[in-house]
Amino acid sequence: MTHSLKSLSIAALFVLAACTQPSLRLAPVSEIEGDENAVIDRRELVVLVGTTDAAVWLDTQTYTRGYRLKTQEPLGGLGTIMMVFELPEGLEGGLAINEVEALEPGATAGVNHRYTYQTEPLTAQEINNEAVFRRTYASRLIGWPAAGCPAQLPLGIIDASVDLDALVLQQAHITQKQFSSRPSQETDWHGTAVAELLVGGGRLNNAKLFSAAVVSHDVNGQASAGVSDILRALDWLVSEGVMVVNISLAGPYNKILDQGIQYASDQGVIMVAAAGNGGPESSQKFPAAFPEVIAVTAVDARGAIYRKAVQGDHIDISAPGVDVFVAGTGTGRYITGTSFAAPFVTAQLAATVNPNDIPSINNAKAMLSASSRDLGPQGHDETFGAGLFKHSACKIS
């Protein structure tokens, strides 16, 4: 099936959203309760509605109950309207969700959950005497050609700000836009590393990368992104015609994120996400656990699973993610986490998918599975998914 996003008018998208509201896949109550503290702001409620009339009605009704509308904006690419409210003093998020959804049955309400990097803390490492083989094991492991592959599609990342002056990124065409409602003043190594793994030397050549910067740092230095900012970013990427999106962030189930992911998938966007670093006993993390997303776990140079990787039947594929070398903005560093496994899979899709025939998400998963090397128990398993993906031949633009 061929998708052409820009041929759809914004008005048509709003009609589509109003008529075909996605069915939500709620997480178990125990998981939801366990994630109640993983929020950007306890007094914020994020709401999606399908029409302007619904937004006006909801604003009027909530105002009389003590809510205050902080922002309202149409997300034309996703075909919805997003409203962010400040809750009345003393009202908890769960009660507010029930109240707002009762006032406007077509609304989807959720707290502003926090989504974070899936990486281990950085430590200083001496790299001058490291063997070239170790530095390049990731590409060797998956069979990626040293000269790289021409990009077939524009691709996007939802991450931290990318350092556009990084030498390793100078051959890429990068468009960056800030979406964090609490923007950081400086670029962040995480976003730059993800961008390098996608469009740095020897990966995707002549690539057009759209960087949606959503991450900010709180007063304690913790880096995270709110669900409202992630939706703004996703909306922008869809509107720009991006067909493959990398999300190296993870966090709790959220109804707003659930609906936004489904809207983007309905437009033909292929999304790839980090499985998460909570460990094998952790609950599943999102957006990777949504069926419309390709969940990527991390392995090391021997094909062994990353010890902190989340496991479960939603895991789709494995990629290098332990001690992966990036040049960054200096002499280089080794990085670890499912955050850095996801870009290898995103790059594979951007290099091999026919831009005139974008596959469905299930077909994209099947393509990756067909070229993978089985790891662990035979067949698909909860640790490695289909196994280690292997690069197939580059398409010639």
C-alpha cells in the first residue's frame, strides 16, 4: 500500500479522527498504580478531543469546576486537538481523568507521564588503545557495509536536542525543532548519539533527518520528556512526511500516548522504540510495547542479551546495544542501553523500504524477522524477539 501523508487535508484528518477513535489497550491496574509517580507535573492533565466544538464545550465545563486551560493546539498531522489543563487544587489525576471523560465522552484524558533515556550512566573510558575491531563490532555484527547505505526515506527522531555542529553529522541534512515545554539550554549527548547511529559516517548516506527535541532536565538534572511534548513532536514529524521514526525513550502506559501512536500508525508511519532498561523482571515499557511499534532489545558483541533489557512477548527484534562506540563531539565514547539498539533497526528500515510502497507495521516486522539470526530458544522468544537482525542489501536510489 502506498501512503502519501501530505495529500490528506487537515480538515479530512480531523473528520477521520472524530469518526475512528482508536480503541485503547489499558495496562493492568497494578502497573498503572506503580507508575503513578512517573509524571512531569502532578497538576497537569492532557486531553485529546476530535472537534473544535468538543474543545470549547470541555473548556467551558471544566472552568466552572476549577480547571484552568493552559494550552490548546490542533495536531493536524495526527488529526486531533490536544488540551493541557491545570487541575483544581487537591484533585488527583485519576479522579480528574474520570470527571473529564464523563463531561465529554469523546475525550481521552491522561496524566502527563515522564519518558526517559534507556541508557546506562556514562563513565570515563580510555579509548586510545582500543582495537578498531571493537569500535566497529556493531556494524560487523549485523553485516552493515562500511561505506553505508543511501537513505530511501526521510526519517525522524523523538529525543533530546542534537548538536548540529558535531563533526560526525556534517554530511547529514538535519532539521531540528524544539518541542519541550521546559527546554534545556544546551544540546544533549543522548540525542547526538542517536543521530550519529542513524546518519553518521558509514550509516545512512544523504539522509534527511528530522530531529524533534522533547527532552529537558529538571532541577535535579534528570532528563525526561512529557507525553504532551512527545505528541507535539509526533504530529510535526507526520506533517513533514516522515515515514520512519526512532523513539529511544521509554516509560509507563499512557492513554494519550496510546491514541497518538495509533493515529500516526494509521497514517502509515513506522515507529521503532527502545524496549527499556528496567531489567527482565520489569513491566513492559511504552511506546515499545504498543503493537504499532517495533520493540528493539539490546545484545552485546557475542549476541548475549543486555542484562538490564526489559523482556516480554512484545519484544520484536535484537540489535547491538552494549558498548557501542560513537564519536560524539570529542574523541569518542562507548554507550550502552536499548536506546542505542533501536537506531540500527530504524536505519535498516530507512535504507531498505521502498518509498513508493511503505509496508504495514506487521509487514515491516516480518521483513526484519525474515533476515534475523535466531538467538536463544528456537523461534520468537521473550528475550530476543525474532533474534539479531541482519542487514540486507542496500537499495540503490
